[in-house]
Amino acid sequence: MFANPIFLYALAAGAVPVLVHLIFRRKRTALEFPTLMFLRRVDMKLASRRKLKELILLALRVLAIVLVALALARPGITSAGAKGLGTAVDAVLVVDNSASMELATPAGTRLEAARTRAAGVLGTLGAEGRAALLTLVPGEEDAETPAFSADIDKLGQGLKALAPTGGAGDLSGALARAAELFAAGSSAPNREVYVFTDLQAQGLDDAKALALAAARLPAGTRVYLCAVPGFAPPRNAGLEDVLIDPRPKVTGRAMTLLAKVRNYGEKELTTTVSARFGEEPAAATQTLTLPPGQTQEVPLRLTLGAEGFVAGQVTLEADDAAYDNAWPFALQIRGPLRVLAVSRGEAGRAETDESFYLRKALDPTGDGRLSGIRVEHVPQTRMPREGLDAYDALVLCGGTALPGEALDALEAWVRGGGGLLLFAGALDPGLAAAHPLQRFLPGTIAGALQTPAGERAPGLRVTRPDTVWFDDSRGADGKVAFDEVAILRAIQVQPAPGAKVLAEFTDDHPALLEGDLGEGRVLWWALSAHAEDSNLPLQAAFLALLHRSIVVLSGAEAPALRAKAGLPVTLDLAGRGLDRGAPPPEKLTLIDPREQRFETPLASGRLTWRRTGQPGIYRIEPPERAGASFPRGFAVTPDPQESQSEYLAPEAALAKLGYGKALVLPPEAPLGELLAQARTGRELFGALMLAALLFILAEAFLANQAGVNRKHAAAAGRAPRGPLESKPSGLDLEPAEPRATRKPEAVSTQEGSV
């Protein structure tokens, strides 16, 4: 293989010395001598030696010209792992833009060092080279995988535009995307992948995923690990997580954030953790001292302000690593949940009001200020036919006295997405399948259950503790227990197909059922909410379950308005804060932390966003008909993995990668020479030019020796005379002593022979 094959035509110049030799070779001539008596025959070996020397000189001249021509063609020897098929290259440059690349080195940040080395690789591509730029944190890339480009200036601008993100690097994902690039449009004989990274251990811990991704690369692809010096910052406290209570954020109520702070350094340090809303002064602050490698949970209590979307931030005191000192959060603050309680009697004494205990448990102050739930009560006979959309959830005790129009309005409200909590009433067992609420029930009433006097009353056990209804009822051991419950009176229920039995009485009869009605949910208790029928309304576990039921039925549970940097975030916006039953919009406008605006389509009411490399608040412009509870943004938090302080040596990283054609490219390596050898093989230019020089010197030496010998021979009187003196001869003829005169003879000579 040759880098400049055009110079192979110069090999024809090797024939020039041969042509000159043939052109100037003397032809056979006839000479007439009157006699040979004056000539003396000499040894033929002298003539043969001269002829051999001339042939050697001719060969040296030819070889010197051939070697110079070959050297100009720049041949090479294919090295191990090199295709050696020319200078056409398709290179994928993978730059680590994770959070740890923000740390400083003596020559700038790690990312700046990586950009400099990547620019050096671009400078070696030449006219036949193409490249594509990828990052280890893909959230900052365009939606479409970039294609190969021969525009080196544009690629250089892309390198300069790279900035550190808050995400953790994913080398296996980057190698998989590189394989897709090669498969999509690469025909170059040389395929190369360059990875510029600080070799943080957490990014290379999944050896199996790395090996699978590397195996997808085309055969012969060379992978270069270009290590940027990495070290653990000596003084670094970082935020591992900030936990936020998922319950509704109600204006005027207090909320506690739980910040997890870890000391990643090697020495004990003291730091200050603070929480604030927006640009306001810190609303909560704590100072703590952490031993090396230890994590501490710090509670921060905040008071929620006015309704609407609010952004906040938990921060740490500045140290050697700034990227893990800030943790953004987003909240959707709303007013108290509005709940309509409907029972058979007028609101008043516990003895006559079936909803008395429910209302006291949900709204002890009567204004929703303490619990975040405001309860309004109406008797069944006066249940409103209109305006149910003003309520977040509805609690119905019994229901045998509901007017038909009210039942129709209630059904429409539930089917449109409303949440209904049902408790059995005193008259329910007698109506059974003819019950007015049968259209709502996830089952049928089969009769009454009553504990005889003197017998042990059945209790209650949870059959599906992993459901959302019991999230607030689990104990420290993760179990949900109603150990002290005694059921005196209840109804016997036959579940409908598709209904979920969430709890049972200890005599195996269903106690709590969940069912769907249109877009809405129905939760049905097979017992009343009155303390005379059971002691369940007086249990602490029931209080937590009741509050949780209202939150889930109302759809007001605060969604997880956050995602890790570098990972996609998905928000389910269907029905959240829009008119009940109204379809979600087809697209929304999203504004990132750098104030860039993007039109984002929705799929089935879900917003999915992938460009999450930059930590901060991402805002969503609400569509028309969006209420106060519509999510108006989300927070992207830094990935705590980037705070890990372990870094791998290049050799250890190669072992993790498990790819036979992977090499380490040292920082001090001469890129041009090293990569040229890998692409075209080891060049022989220097060796060939040296050999040509040696042949020229040898030719000059032999030619000079031949001339000296001729001079010595002439000086000794042994040089040929007359017409033969300039050509070597098979016969060395010299004058001899005069003899008797003979008849002239014709003597034919060739090449000086007589």
C-alpha cells in the first residue's frame, strides 16, 4: 500500500542507466593490421574483471533510482490492527461532557483538555477524512444522530460549543450510537472511535454492557481511549438527593425537604445547607460537620406560599467541586382539596350523621387549613345536580335517598374522570341488587354481615399492600396492619369481574374494592363510616388511608416534577389541570434553563423531553383551559454518580472495555505519525531513502576505484594503445619487439577484442 501511488510511475526512470549503457556501447569494427608481431597477448581475466565492475555500477545506478521512486510513493507495512488501505477515514469523536469534566487541571478544565486533544485528531484527517461528534451525556445532542461530515471547521466549532452537563457519562450508549453511525453511512476503509474522558470508574462499571456495545462496531474498527488526567477533589461535599413529600402542596401549609448530604473528600469538613424559593433569601439553613465518606439527612422546613408553580433550590457551601452543590426542585402549590360529603341525615351529632367521623378526620378545623382538605356536607336529598366539577372528590355514605337526576349527574361526573369514595349505609343490605347505586358499584350486595353477641368480631387485613392507596399506611417494616380493628356490622359483597379486592375481613369476605367507571375511579367500603358499626374510623391507620384515598381519587397527588440530568423525563398531562374530560393539547412550548424555547409534541397526553443535560428548571407554557394544578415545569437535578471519587488507570479501562482493537492514546503521543501508521501502515520512506543514498555512495566509490586503476595502468605502460585504449578488451594488446615482415591480416574486434 502506498500513500502517493502516483510516484510509482517514476520507477520507469530506472531504465535510463540501462538505455545509456546500451546506446553508448561500442559496436564491432574491423581493423586491418599488417602484422600481429608488434602486439602482445595479455591475460583475459583483467578484461572480465573490468566488465563485472561496469555491470555492478550499472546495477547500483538502477537500484538507486528505483529506491528514490519507491520512497516518493511512500509505501508502508500494515501494522497489527491497521487496515492499511489508504488515508480515507471515518472517525467518531466521543467527548465526555459529564459533570466531573468541569473540574480544573493545571491547563484548564478537563473538558478544555479533551477539546484540545479532539481538535488535534481532527487535524490528522486530511482531505479524505470525515468525522462525527458524539457526547457521553446524550441529552445535549440533536434528536437525530449526527452524520459524518468532512467540514473540519464546523466540527471544530461543535467542539468549542460543548459545555459540561450535570449528567453521568454512558460509554456503552456512546459506542452503540457510534455503531449506528458506521452502519448508516460509512464506506471508508479506516474506521476509528476516539473517546476523550477522565476515566471515572462509575462510567465504566458495567463491563458486560461495554462489551456488547463494542461488539456492534464494524470489524476492524479501532477504538482509542484518550485519557484526560482525573483526580478526586480534596474537599467536596455533595447533595446525593432531596426528598419531597408527594402529598399535595397546599398554600399556607408547611412542607419539609429532606436533603441527603455526603462528604466525598478525604478529610472531615463543615458545610452549610440552605433551601430557598426562587431568588428569595434562604428560608431554611442548617450547618453540619461530616466525616469522610459519610452521609447525613438534613430536614429543611419551608412554608408554602400562593397557588401556582414555584421553583426552588437546595444549596451547599462552595467547595472544590461546584457541580454537586445545587439541587433544583419544582412544586405545584394549590389551594385545599374540595370534597363533597353526602350522607342520609343532616350534619350534626355523631349518632345521626353517617359522615360525622369522616368529616372530622378529613377536615378537623372546618376550613382545610390544617389537613389541606376542605369538606362540604349536604344530605342526599339535596345533592346538587350541577357544579360537581368544582369538587376534587366526592364521599357518599349510603345513597339510597339520592334523587334520579342527582344519580345521573353523579354518573356523568365520575365517567368524566371524577373520584368517588363509597361507604355502606344502614339500608343497603335490604336493597341488594336493586340498590340505586348499583351502576357505580364494583360488585353486588349479597346480604348483611353481623357479629353475634359474645362472639369475636372479625378484623381487617390488607390483600394488596403494594397499591398506591396504602402508601401512607405502611409501618417502618413496610407492612400495613389494622391489628385493633373489630367489625360488628357490614355488608356481604360479591366482586364484579375486573374489580380489585384491596382488603378483606378476617372471615375472608371482601372489605374494600376498587373499580373503574369510564375515566373515573370508585373505591367502595363494605362497611359504614359510623363508629357504632366498627372501630375502624377511630384507628390511626384508617386516618392515613382515608387521606390517601382522597388524594388519589382527586388526582391531586403531586407528580414527580423532576428527572436526572442526561435522562429523559416523561410527564403524564392527561386530565391534569384541564377542564374535566377535555383532551390534552397536541403540543406544548418548553423553555430550558438557558431560556431556549422548544415546541414539543405530546403523545397520548404525555410529554417526553430528552435534552436534559443542563440541571435547572424547565418551564412549560400552559395551554388554554389550564387550571392552577396544571404542571408548569419540572426540575432536572445533577446525577450524584458524578461525585464519586474513583478513577481508573488507562490499562484498567481497556480491560473493562474488553475490545481487542482498543488502544490507549497517551497525551504526549505524536498524533500525526502514530495515526498515519495505523491508517496506512508503517512508512518506509526513510528506510528507502537511506538505502538509495548507500547505493549512490557505493556507485561513486566503485567508479572512482575504476578510474584510479586505469591511471595506474597507464602510468605503468600497460594501458592499451591506439584505437583500443578507451575500451576494455578480451585481449590486452601491447607493442612487441620487431619481427620478420608478414603479409597483412584483417583482424575483427568487438568491445576492444582483437
